[in-house]
Amino acid sequence: MKKGLIILLLFPIVAWSQAYAGYVGKIPIHLEISINENDDDPTKGRLDGCYFYDSKLISIPLSGVFDNDNYTMVDGYHYFEDSVNDADEVFNLQKNGNQLIGTLKLKEDTFKVVLTKTEEDPIDDYRDPKLTFIKDSVSTYQDKQLVWFHEKYSGAQLFRLGNGFTQQQRETFNLKLDSLHLEDATGALDCNSWFELSHTIHLVDSQFISFRKSYSVYCGGAHPSHGTVGYTFDLTTLKLIDTIETLYPEVDFFKLLKDKYQDETDEFQDECDVFTEASNWDYKQWNLTPKGVNLTPSYPHAMTACEDDYFLSYDEISKD
């Protein structure tokens, strides 16, 4: 199994993953764990992985330890090695042949657990084929319709092209939107701590669809992730446009933005090197609008607060 989470330790380890399916009480679950043996004592080591209830499909991270055939795991977001059994959610399991048998303590309640080893990948073979897109609503832009869907288990939303677009446009871009929607849905299910997405439609006309995805995500670690991703579909060429320079190859966007917006007295611009460090614009996000282009510089993870929008009208661009 390839989804196991491997934790880097300060001593050598040997690791492999195992998948199980079975029950907590009467509720069916799938579990996958990565077993990390201590190199100097393979009867002991670390456990990392996740499980999900079959009715929800939302992954719950696990971390813990094993000693011979005894496995102890807790919610991975609240794992402290010296107080494993004090956690609110604790698996105490014993390996018996191809089974793990024991209990799950959830706060004051305790449930019997019986799990059987399976060759089925819990994510690829069981969870992902169950993901389902359900129609919500329709947004109309003149004669063109965007049809909104949500994924049943994750709640992730995204649109598809509907009436008003040609069959070729729908076939081409709806496949891309299916893929983007699936990525968002699996991301939300994999990260059950904090996973927020929203979409803003900036332009729908006879030539382009341009929209932005904003995200705020925390899946463990020191800091959450925030940011935006822009998408622009060319309805004529049937291609996703990666860079604004594809449409305006002769335009120096950094120079235009700097000439329009640079203010040497602005503390925000100074702290973020908005217009003094051109490399901040190398991987800029952008979107077309009816009146011009929104552009956003790109910063390292710890500096995403510096990412702000700057607008150039089509007249300003055409003068360059």
C-alpha cells in the first residue's frame, strides 16, 4: 500500500504498510498503517497511518507505537508519545494472524474492534470509486450556463460547462473540471482538520472562462496554508492558459505594475518587497475580468500574507 505516512526518526528504521477492513462496534471502517521497525529492535517501533468510517470516507490520521504484536494508536493530530493512553481516541489492538483485535476508546466510551488484513487499497480501491458529484444549481452568464456540483462525502464544490457552450467545449473542459473537482474532494477527505475552498468566477464570455480558487488549509504542521490558484480556459483553442504572457507575449507586466503601483512610503510594499524584488512575480497568479487582468505575486509559504491583487486594465496593457 502506498499511502502510508513515514515519519523520519533519529535512528534507522524499516517500514512497510498494511491495510485492514472491519468493524468498530457495528460500524464498518478501513484502516491503513505504516509499520516502522526500529533497526536495533524490530519487535518495537512506530505506527503511522489513517482510518475512515465507510459511511463518511473522511480520513482520520493515526500515530502510535507497537511492541511485539500489541498496537497502540491515537489521533495523529494529538499524538504525544509519553501520554498515548491519556488521549480521547485510543486504539489498543493485538495482532492475531491476519487480524487486529482489540478496542477503540472514544472519550468515555469503548468499542470492540475486529479488523482483517486486505489486499484492497482503502483509498484507491474503496474510497475514491465511491466519490459522487451531485448537482446543486445553475449560474447563467448571458447565454452560457455554469452548472454547480458538490461531492457527496467531502462537500467540495465546483462547476461544469452547461448549455450555451459547444459540445466540444463541454467535453474538453468538463473532463478537466472533473479532475480538479476530484483533487479537491480527495484533498478535503485526506485533511479532516481544516480544509476550506471557494471559487470566484471572474469572466465568462464567448472566448474565455476565467476563475479563481481560494484555499485555506491546515493538515498538521506548524502553520496553515492560504492562497489562490487562477484558471483560464480558452474556448477557441480549447486549452488551459498557463501564463498571462501566452496572451500578451510582448508585455512586461512587472514593469507596468511597478510604474502604476509602487509607493516607496508604503510599509506593506516595503516589507513584502512587492516591487523591489521581481522574482516575487515569476509565478504570479492571474485572472481575466471584463475590464482587465487581476495579478497576484507569489511568495513562500510563510509570507502568503503578502499576496495581494493588483489590477491592470486592457487599455493599460495595450499601451505597453
